[in-house]
Amino acid sequence: MAAKVKVGILGASGYTGAELVRLLLRHPRVEIVCLTADRRAGQTMGAVFPQFAPYELPTLISIDDIDWKNSGLDLVFCALPHATTQKVIKDLLSKAPQIRIVDLSADFRLSDTSAYARWYGHEHHAPELQPEAVYGLAEIYPREIKAARLVANPGCYTTCAQLPLIPLLKARAIDPEEIVIDAKSGMTGAGRSAREEMLFSEVSEGFHAYGVGKHRHMAELDQEFSKAADKEVVVSFTPHLLPMNRGILSTIYVRGRRGRTPEGLHAILLKFYEKKQFVHVLPFGQTPQTRHVRGSNMTFIGVAADRIPGRAIIISALDNLTKGASGQAIQNMNLMLGFPEAMGIDQAALFP
Amino acid sequence: MAAKVKVGILGASGYTGAELVRLLLRHPRVEIVCLTADRRAGQTMGAVFPQFAPYELPTLISIDDIDWKNSGLDLVFCALPHATTQKVIKDLLSKAPQIRIVDLSADFRLSDTSAYARWYGHEHHAPELQPEAVYGLAEIYPREIKAARLVANPGCYTTCAQLPLIPLLKARAIDPEEIVIDAKSGMTGAGRSAREEMLFSEVSEGFHAYGVGKHRHMAELDQEFSKAADKEVVVSFTPHLLPMNRGILSTIYVRGRRGRTPEGLHAILLKFYEKKQFVHVLPFGQTPQTRHVRGSNMTFIGVAADRIPGRAIIISALDNLTKGASGQAIQNMNLMLGFPEAMGIDQAALFP
Amino acid sequence: MAAKVKVGILGASGYTGAELVRLLLRHPRVEIVCLTADRRAGQTMGAVFPQFAPYELPTLISIDDIDWKNSGLDLVFCALPHATTQKVIKDLLSKAPQIRIVDLSADFRLSDTSAYARWYGHEHHAPELQPEAVYGLAEIYPREIKAARLVANPGCYTTCAQLPLIPLLKARAIDPEEIVIDAKSGMTGAGRSAREEMLFSEVSEGFHAYGVGKHRHMAELDQEFSKAADKEVVVSFTPHLLPMNRGILSTIYVRGRRGRTPEGLHAILLKFYEKKQFVHVLPFGQTPQTRHVRGSNMTFIGVAADRIPGRAIIISALDNLTKGASGQAIQNMNLMLGFPEAMGIDQAALFP
Amino acid sequence: MAAKVKVGILGASGYTGAELVRLLLRHPRVEIVCLTADRRAGQTMGAVFPQFAPYELPTLISIDDIDWKNSGLDLVFCALPHATTQKVIKDLLSKAPQIRIVDLSADFRLSDTSAYARWYGHEHHAPELQPEAVYGLAEIYPREIKAARLVANPGCYTTCAQLPLIPLLKARAIDPEEIVIDAKSGMTGAGRSAREEMLFSEVSEGFHAYGVGKHRHMAELDQEFSKAADKEVVVSFTPHLLPMNRGILSTIYVRGRRGRTPEGLHAILLKFYEKKQFVHVLPFGQTPQTRHVRGSNMTFIGVAADRIPGRAIIISALDNLTKGASGQAIQNMNLMLGFPEAMGIDQAALFP
């Protein structure tokens, strides 16, 4: 049996941390040697997430207690809150520059540090590292990811919107001025912090939009869509919260350019993802459901004709904690470390 | 105390039937004298909906068992499936032309009987009655409803989309060519028929679109939007199903015309609904949640600026069984019979 | 129209506060003149519970800002957290002894102040008021409630268990040594405080027991069951949390005494509640569902035979926020002020 | 790599069928060569369960189309409805006696064919096969299962109740006359048939008991408990339905015998399951939650002291589709075929 790499998870007490543990426990080439959770340091992982009580896992420690230089770590997943990660990674890499990093926060996703400052309200704390950070959308940048030391794992909403739109923008197949993305996410996307509006009794049996006109994921969308289209693209994007745990569905309204029909858009996507294991393009006219990707690393994409000539409705679905976060982070690790891309993340979806 | 009118409910074993009973039990001017449910004839209402077991209500009968002429009925609510109602009402009115009718099905909503045939796949069975049918959107057609014998209660999706859009189209304030309506509904909108895809285990913890590009409610939208804009309007409309029981939320993307700002659109709605008890326009920038209208006859409407200049995002929320069906039906009855518009339907929402 | 009484609600930003407002808005003899919420003082009720935005209600204030003496209040509902109410009521009554009080907390439910200290971990802060406090189980103590100045509204779990068991214990019809109460509650019973274990993502799609062997509601059960049986009664009681908002269902295992059959137990309950509007005893062998009492003040009780001879299974269901809290509080107010018992709380349940 | 065995799944369009496919797709020693679903014959598995669309799987066929003799099958999972399986297996084994069978229905669980006839209302159709059928509770009968050709996989409720109770009954540690099992199950336990009472709108936001005093799983409980106690045992058992998909939690009330304390009962279970990978006994006083075993083959068991001296409350939790059905079926297959017991079913639970 091949040797195992030693990985650490910073921020193991949150949902993306738990999802990393769930998946890595079954990864044949990985050993989890370090789990951090500052407020829960000293506790077992089973105390924080009882589903892991039967497994042998390292006790939670504080980040400050890690001696990076002598840690023996090969790769670290950062599942820390936004705006706390830049400093941690800067410190880590200054002491142990050989460690590979997959960062699940937004801290290294924007290549333009001034855009970062504008959207996140504070200066970037590690601008010198930003140039080497690779945007980790695995289906779009596999070559860059393989060579990267620091990968910025994309956001969940942005992964769900980019996978269908980037191939179409690259092909100049849709009008970049008229894209509407109506996105709906399960509650785990909001994290595990104890806030009144996230209580069960507040969320159950109801639905609403939030961040209307001003959600931070727009910055990532702007960056990647503009890059794909080779011109500035600004989309309408509205996120909503669903009374369920896992899943994002994006309903995307586009207009074909230069005579592209909805069928033509479908053909582009089908071809683009022909060899990609984690993107499944449905037959034309069929549309996906979030439940059928739950717990899996799959993205399902459907294309249908709008009744307005020339317009199409594209719908994509993924699990925000898996392909939208921790699954894709492991996919990136697999690419970085030369493992088969699907290793450890090839579980079928859990439905019902 | 004023005398009570005698009403009947045809199709009392479905969800809109139950919602009518729930509300009418507290209506001070109404006596329920007749409840029909063909497949459950002979049973008590409490057997079909146990919440009504403590109340005295007529036993369920078959429609065929009603002697319309001698029934003493003043008004009938039809909560029958689409495509079965035209014949029933035709027969009813031929025998008892003085009975008022509020029809909750789609059978009399389209004034153009050829449009009806096209969307519903069969000829209209009572074309001679169609001209007198009034489209029962209570905030838009109060005068016509007061004078009507036969009111076609609007659909739930259409009520939710029309209340925010009709005033804007009438005012020529938005571009009628660029309207996208992304609508999400709770499961009760799909009715009570036992179908696999409506099982709890199929619906829970998931989300999906359906009828993409071809939902029947489009016919109603076309008719009313075109009337309001005085030109043909065709919108993009995508319905989705939410893992919850009650509530519709429509996220509507529009472009202001002739320099109308999002604030300007908001001002139009605020003024239009100033005196309307059942439409509440939120302060500019705030957006509604379905949970805050659950079980009430209210529609909440919010307007926010999109980040694309000139574009606005309008969100409306209502309870599909109340304002989207049975509550509005009673509102129509109140108008038809000269009762205060809010009588019996002024309950505050049930949240949490 | 008869004059209205002036009521205040202390603790209006919690769920029982909201439920009081929902119901009192439709009570024909009540005017809400005062709403308090210390942390939200200065805000509108619509800011705290958006469903009330369309209604005219007093702005939230701090309790300390009330001049009890000159408040003009006739009756006050206390919906404050446990252990904070004794001091508030003591102060209130010292300044305005004519005000009637319905307290929804546990602070005055235990007539034995030493039992209170034992279960709640601190001395009773108003022992001199305890003797006049009446335990407000409306179906059992109507006479005492009518004469009371201070009513201690029962807990939700305890109401649900006491309504079926007290008549049987009074009749010496069941063995008091062998009662098992397995209780399940919706999440609103846990209140509105922002705690990790109450987040949607923690609660959804799961089920668990809590407080096993040591829940505080046991103190109330002990007191009332012992009183009914005229001997010390200690029951097995296990509460659980359901992934839903409203509703409690108690499954109760009992053994008939002196040859009492399950049918005999059913007959006792049927007779006891014959004239009680808010308790509905189902036909023998049928059992209730929480959904059929949602939002109503009803309790549904069913009795079935266990397959073990002599044993019966009794199931009771109510809405924890209505009959289990605010609805019963208004029922108590109605009794105290001489209004019809069901005034303002006679809504039918909201299902589906 | 070791050779793969060829397995078939009869009844692949139901939930336990889908769960078998989900797990077997990752089993390194299994190849799925045959899937049946009579009403869906000719369709792909992806049409019936879209989550499997990306995988290569055999097209669904009718059972009648299988030539058992030449099928090359090593083992068959029967996930057919109760009462249809006896004939199918009889026919199968008459033609291909070497095929191993794990039957997930109730058809071979009762060793007493007259008990079967009494509980299921018809004669056993394969009484000659019953004697060789082994009751497949893997932790209790591993030796028998290894040698079996035909294994009757236990029911979900019964697995959940038997795992904690059988060791205690065997040790004569609890009073067999006073066992109360209050069981709660997610909706997938009710299967995929389209029935009104299983619709989302009927189930959501509510809770109820069913089959009170007369559920068929009692027959299995009687058989196995009596065997363990070596005397006739009849328990109180009440099943309930939870508004969630997966998970069973049993709250069990017992009395220790001959001075056994709750701690003593806990010690027995801890020791009994010390080496069992799929049963995790929590520290004394802690109790499990269904969400922490979701999608895994684990059973979590907790023991707490009741406040009534000598009485304990035992709570067990498992996923009804995994350890309660398909996971245990694969565990049985692993035992029968000499594979490691946990092969293919060692996924960690999916939470949140």
C-alpha cells in the first residue's frame, strides 16, 4: 500500500471541517494528524461532532500550539472564517514553506487585492502571497492547481454558477450583459455560528432572499466571468436561503449570442464536460434537483429553452459542503499531490 | 346580528377546500351549508381533515346529490380540479342562476377561450359563460368583482407576480421585454393527490425547478400583463418547489424605463397600495420572507436596487393557500356580497 | 361594543410574546397598550417580528420604563425567561396591586417554595406572593382562576401530560406507580435564544431526547399528579425534540387499576371533557396528530388498548405555543375577566 | 485485485434498493449485474433515481426475465414488498440452489410459520425453506449467518430495539415484564408507495403515532426477545413517524432485576459490544441523536438513570435504511461470503 500523506485541518469544528473529516476518513492516501478549533481546544472531535466518536482522530488543539516547522505536515486545509486566514497562512508558510495549502475561505480568491479590500472592508494581510494563489475551480484550472502551493478553493455559490457559465462565456455563446443568476442555498452554507436568524424555528417552513444587490460572492463571479469573457462582466445575482441543510441550485437566465439556440448552448456544455467526472450534463430539457447530489462531489447541469426565442434557462445543482467546499478542496488536494482526481470523493449521493 | 349567507364548498377534501373551511368557520356572516367531495361522500369533514372534528359541519356529499334549485345557497366556492369545473358551473347556473360563484380553478381565468384550449389541451366547455367571468385579482378589479356573478379566482403564482408588476406595467415604468420571474412555491401548491414525486421522502431536503419554459400559469400572466401594458408581454417564468408547506416567493428582475430608478419603482408600488389592506410594501431595500405571511391574507412586497444601473429586484411573498387561493376567494366573496373586504380573513400570520 | 381592557405583554420579543400578540390582535375585548423587550427597546414590533409590521402596535420599551401605578393597565402577561419574573411581579404588584397577572414562566408554578429552590437552583424571590398564585390549568381549576389576581400558566409539556392523566388519577383508575410519559416537542418550545444546538442545520433531519431523567417540568408533574392522586406520584418522563416548529405529542403508558379496561379509561376522559371546548377526546382506538392542532388552542386526546392485558396507551397532542402557552394564557385571562372562555382563541388549526 | 462477486438486486426502484446501490457502488468486491423493478422494467436506474445517472448500471428488468440457472449470480438481495418474496425465492432456489440470498422483507423472519400466518394474514408460501432461514441480526448471529444460504434481514424498528435489549435479556439483567419501547422513525421507513398520508404536505411540521397496540414488527420482537430471555416476553411497543427522512430512535424504559443499577446495565452493553464495529455505546448518561448515524451503518446506544430508583432509560439510534436495512444486508453478505465485515459500509455519517 502506498504511503499516506499527513494532513491537518484548521477550523475542524465548523461544517466544512466536519465534511473534510467525513471524506478524508475514507481517503486511502491520507492520514489526518492535526485538527484545530481554537474555542474547542482540548476536546475530542467526537465532543464537537458526535458522529466521529467511534473513530480515532487527533484531539482538537489551538492553531497557536502547532510548531509548523516540525509538524511533519504535507498539506493543510484551512476551514477558518473569512478574514482570519491570510495571517495564519502567512505565518505558516514563513515557517514551513514546503507545506501545501488548500484554503476554503475567501481570503485568497480575489487576485486583485484592492477588489478584496473593497468587498471585505479591510486591507489584505498577505498581499505578497496573493500572486501565487491559484483559484481552485478544479474543472477550469486543473493545470495551474497541479503546480500550486496555495489553492484558494472557490465559494459554493460561485462554483455552482461558474461551472455552467464559464464554458459558455469562453465560447462567446451568450450575451454577457444579460445574465441573471437566481441562487438558492441550504442553511449549512451559512455556517455554524449561533445567530438568531439561523435558528430552526426561524428558518423552518419559510424562504427568503438576502444580500439582495450586494452579496460578496459577486466579487468572485465578476473576476472569473470577466476572465472567461475577456471583458468586464457584471451579472444580476440574488442568493436565497432554503429550509434544508445541503444543496445549492442556481437558475440562470441567458440569451444566446449570434444565433446560438438553447440546444447549441447545451451542446457546448456537453462537450466541455465530456471527460469530467464531477460534472454531469443532463439530456436537453431535463433539469436537476439538489437532492440527487447530496453528499456527493457531483454537479448536475440542465439546459432548457425559454419560451422567449433565443433565451435559455440553465440550472445547476451541487452540494454546497461537498463540491461547493470540502469535496472540491480534496479534489484540489488530489490534483496537487498527484493522486487520482476522484480518490476519496467518489461516493454516490445520499438520497432519499 | 346580521343574517348569515349560505355558502357551499365544492371540492372540500382538497387543501384549498380545507383552507376555505378554516377561514369561513370564523366568518361572522357565513354559514357553511354544503360540502362536497365525490370520492369521500358520506364521510364527515373530520374524517378527511381531523382538525375539523370538533366543529359542526355538514357531511360530505357528492355534487350530483345537490338540488341546485332548492339548495338555498347564496354563493358557491368551487375548489375542484382544473378542467372539471366548467361543466359543473354551467349546470349549476342553468338551474339556479341567482347563485354567486367564486371558482378557484383555472377554468374561467382566460378570457380568450382559444388560449384556454391551447394551454389546457381541450375545448372550453362553457364558452357562453366566459364573457361574464371576472378575473378576481381583488386589488386590481374590485369594481368588476362587486358586480360579478362568476369570479375566476387567480392562481397562486400569478397573484404573487401580478401584484408587484401590474402597477409598474400600467405606469409604463419598466421594460416589458426584460422581465424575469423566478418563483418558488411550497408543496401545498401541488395539491393533495397521491403522486410519488410529492412524497415526503422525495421532497424533503431538496429543491428543484419544474415546468421550465412551459408552465400553465404563463397564460394568465400573459393575459394580465399584456392588458396592463396595453401591448403583448411575454415574460420568463420559472416555478420551483420548496421543501415546506405554505408560501410563494417571487424574485423578479426588471429594468426601469425612461430613467425610472429602483426607488422610483418602489414609490409607485407604495402609492398604489397605500389604501390596500392586504398588500404591504416594505421600506425600500428590505425584502420579504414567506414565513411572515403564513396563514394570513397578506402579500409583502420589497424593492431593492440591483447593482446593475437601472435594474431593480422586486420580491413578493404570499401564502399560496390564503392570498394565493382561499383567502382571496373569500375576499372576493366579501366584495361580491357587500361585506367589509377583510371580514373573516384578517388573522395575523402564524410565525414561528 | 363593550369597552376594551388594557393589557401589557412583558417579553414581547420571544415566541410566546409573538403568539400572544397574534391572538390578542383579534380579541374583541382587548387593547394591547404596552409591549416590553429589554434588548430591543425602542424598536417596533415589526422589526422584531416582521409579520406584525402592517399592524399598529406600541413601540417596544424596557420594563424599567413602565410607571406601573399610572399605567392604566388592567392585566399583564409575563412572557419573561424563568427566574426573572418573581422580582418583576413583586415590584409590579407593590406599586399597582389591582393589576391582574398571567405569568407564562415557571416562577410561580410550584406552591412549595422549597421544591422551587431545589429544582431551579436558587431561592424564590417572592415567597410572600406564592400562596396567592393559582396554577392556571384552565380545565382543572376554572373556579380558582376566576378569582385569582396572579395566575401561573402551566408549562407546555405539563399541560399536555396533565390533561389526560389528571382525570384518571382523580378517579383512581390507573396505577400511579407505573406511568411512563414519552414526550416530543417542536423546537419553538426551546425559545428564541441563539444557541448552536438550536440552529437549523443542527436540528433538521434528526431527533433526540434531552434532559433524560432530570427535566424541570417534572416538578410540576409531581405536584399536580400527587394532588390529583392524593398521594405522592413520581412518573418516568422523557422529553425529545422534533425537527418541526410547533406541537407536542405525549405517548403515555398506563396500567388500569381495579379492573379498569382501556375502554373504561376512555369513558372517564370522554365524560370529564364533555363540556370542555378545548379538549377533544377522539373515538376509542384513534390517536391524534400534532398537525391537526397547529395554531389552535385545542388538545386532542386518544386512548388505545395496549396488547398487554390491562395496559393502555394514551396519546395527547397540543400546540406548545397556543394551548401550551399563550393560548391558555388568554383562556386564563378570559376566565379572570369574565369574558367567554374561548374569546379570541377559537381559531381552527392551520393544516396543512 | 481479488475477483468480484456478481450480485443482483430484486426491487431496485424502492428506497432500500437505492441504498443497496449507493453502498455497493463503492464495495471493492462486488459487481452489480442485475437490477429488477417490475413496473419500471426497461428504464435505466438513472430514470428511477437520478443520482445514479452518472454511473454505469444494468438496465432495470422484470424478475420474470431472469434465467436464474444461467444468471451467473453469486448472491441476490431481495428488496421486494412483504408477502411477495416467499414465492420468488422458492422459485429462484429451485432453479439455482447455489445462489445466496439476503432477503430484506419480513417474509422469512419468523421461524414459526403459524405466527407468520397470524401476523401477516396469509399462509407462508415457502414453509419448507423457513427452517434454513437465518435471522440476520449480524451482531447476535454472526456464526449462523456465515453458514447460511438464506438470511432474513431484520426490520428497522426491531434492529434498533434488539441491539440494546438482547444482551440485557440474555444476562437476565432486566425485568422482561416491564419493557416499554417508544420508537420514532423517519419517513423512508414507510417506503416509496404513493399514498396520501405520506405526501410532504401531510407529513411536514407534524408528528403522530400509528399502529398503536398492533404493529407487525411486534412479531419479530416477541420471537427474538423470548429467545434471548428463554421465556415468553411481550413488550409495549409504539411506533411514530417523524417529519424527516432517515433515522430511528427508540426510547426504552426498563427496570433492573436483582439489584442491577442503570450503571450496571450500561456496563453489560459496553462489554457486549466492545469488539463490534457497528455498535457504539456512549458514556453513561449520554444519549444519542439520529443525525449522527445518518447514512452510516452505526448504531449508537445510550443508557441513563431514570429518577425512579431501579429504572433506566435506554436510547438507541440508527439509520433505518442503512443499519436498519441495506447496510445490514451488506454486512450479512460480507459475513456470508467471507469478506471483512465492514467492507463497503464503513462510511462516516453525513452530518449536517
